[in-house]
Amino acid sequence: TTRWVFPLVTCWLAGRGLREGEYPLYSVTHYRVWVMQRGLSLSPLAHLTGSHLMARYLRMLGATVGDGCHIGTAQIPLPSLLELGHDVTVGYETHLRAFEIEDGLLRLGRVRIGDNAIVGPNCMLAGGSSMGRDTTLQPQSLLRSGEHVPDGEEWAGTPAAAQPPERTDPALATMRRCSDAPREWAPALVGKLRAGIVFLELMPIIATLPIMILVWWTLLTFDHMAALWATLASGPIFVVSTCALILWFRRFAMRNTPVGVHHLRSTLGVEKWYTDKLLEASLEYTNSLYGTLYTPHWLRMLGAHVGKDAEIATIANIDPDLLTLKDGTFVADMASIGAATYGNGHVAFRRTVVEDRAFVGNASYIPSGTRLGSNSLIGVLSTPPLKGVAEGTSWLGNPAI
């Protein structure tokens, strides 16, 4: 209860009356923003992303959120300065950052996103930026403070700029043309989402039960010193029990991902949400597995196709059975490879292939449906060209050169 209620109380008290403008560092306003940050760090937002409860919880935190929104990010530091219209789509890990510290000042600015807008994954919208109706911001893009995307336009890049139609993702264009997707979750699907959220909240407690049983058994059977020694096994046991839980409950998630464009608010959408949450839990609770020799084996157990001698740091938001990492590939920390594409009440699944000895740089974004050729390289914080990456080529930036 505290985890859900305390952030709400904190944001109500500290965020009430917060206004756009410039404020001195370490002022009362700066302190209020800091308090909100600390409160939100305890919130369940990460477990709510992509579900029907995300919009409701954000409204309770002070945000203005329209109907039919899909919000796939928890990177919302100041909810009271966020305005989302109806049927807005926000992708994974996009930062809706209503404040920044620059030149010795704290700058607060409202982030506004109009009806039917689509914001891709890994984007950054600075305070004071806005998007009009039926607009699109492509993945890994930066919309700077004071910038506005006019109605109906598509922008991309770092910094973002208007894009010609030929640079539009075909899957996104298809989803834009489809208008028959459900705008609300059916009651039966809402029940499944809520059950999944309850399980995610209880997962750390369930994963620690084997440790508690071992320590208590040792204490009752032997003595306090033996129980103390038994606690040394708590780390490995927690990792093993968490992995076992994730693999067991994967049976209720999406095992065979259907390639193509599908309605989001459906049984398939619930299974996709549940798959994402399990993979996020793996990163959160068993982070020590990643960046090690065990990572490729773990991803294979989840269903990914991983070749020999592959080196993988961290990876999230994947559809394991649609991802192929061939021999000798290198995936650096925080890279996103093959994440599903969302828009207009739909979700698109495509196969993603990283060929032999290809290199994927830190925090880069590889859209689903991309093929990276052998011995190719995608630089840090970069995206590949829409047509894919030829063998032996290197690409840097967004748009990539």
C-alpha cells in the first residue's frame, strides 16, 4: 500500500501549483521537484507501463491524460506538467522530461502531445516542447525545448526535424491507416492485466522464500553460526529462483509471436505486455546475469536464437522468438534490438536479424524488422537506416551517416 499511496501523497503536496519558468538552484521549487523525484522512485509506474492502469495512475499523480492512450514509459519525472491528448501512443523508455538544470537554473516546461500522436521508443521530449494532432516522432529522436511538431507532420533525428514520406516506417504507416482497433480494454482483459500486476508486485517476495526456508531450517537444525553461513548462498539462490519463476510464468505469456500488425487491446496484447514485464523483471532482479557468459544461455532459454561466441551486455523489450543474434555478435549495454512497434491502437511484430560479427553500440536502437549485415557496426546512441545495414558498413548518429 505504501508503494502505491506514498508517491501520490508526495506529488499532491509537492507538485500542487508547480508552474513553468526558471528558478534558482536549491530554491523551494527545486526542493519540491527533488521531493517528487524521490517519491516517484518508489512508485509502481514501471509495472504499470503499457497497461490500462498507467493512464489512471498518472492522472492521480496530476497529469492530464486523454482516453485511449498507450503509455509504454515510466520516465515521467513531473506528471503535473504533462498533457496527453486522446489516443496518444508513447513508446518504450521515452523521456517526457519537463525539467532540466542548465546555466545554474532549474527550468520547468510543460510537455504537450496532441490527439492521435505517436512518440517512438527511446525519444526525449524536453520541457516546453509540444506535438500537434496526428503527428509522429520517430524512435531515438530529440525534441528540444520550445520546438513544436505541426499537425500531421512526422519528425525524426537528434535534434528532430521534419522527414519526407519515404522515411516513414512501413509498419507505422499501415497502423496509421487502420482505424478499427478497440480503444478500451475489455473487462476480461482488464482482469488479466490486474492479475499480472499483482504477481509482479509479489515476485521479489516469492523469489526470497527459498532463502528464508534455507536460513530458518539451518537455524533450527544447527545453530546461529550455521544460519549466518547459509545466508552467503542467498544471492545465487535468489537469482536461480527468480529465473525459475520467470521461465515458469512464461507459459502464460506469448511463446510464439505472430509476425504482422495486430490489435493491441486484445488477448495477444495482454500476452505481449506480460512478456515485456517478465523480461523487465529479469533485468531488474537478476542484473548480475547480464554482461556475463550466462547471458546467451539465458536468452536461449527465453526463446531467442543466439549463435556461438555472442557477447551480450543487457537487452530488453525483445520478442525472443523473433530475434536472431548470429555467431560472434556483440550487443553493448542498454541497446534496444527488435522491440515491437506501437501506434494507433495496434502493435507490429517483425523478425530482427543480427548477422555474424556485427556490433551494436551502447544505447543504440535497432527497430524490429531490421537486418544488420555481417561485420557491420551501429555506433553509440545511433539508429540504422530504414533499408537495413549492408555487410561491412558502419553507421553513426540519427539519422545515421
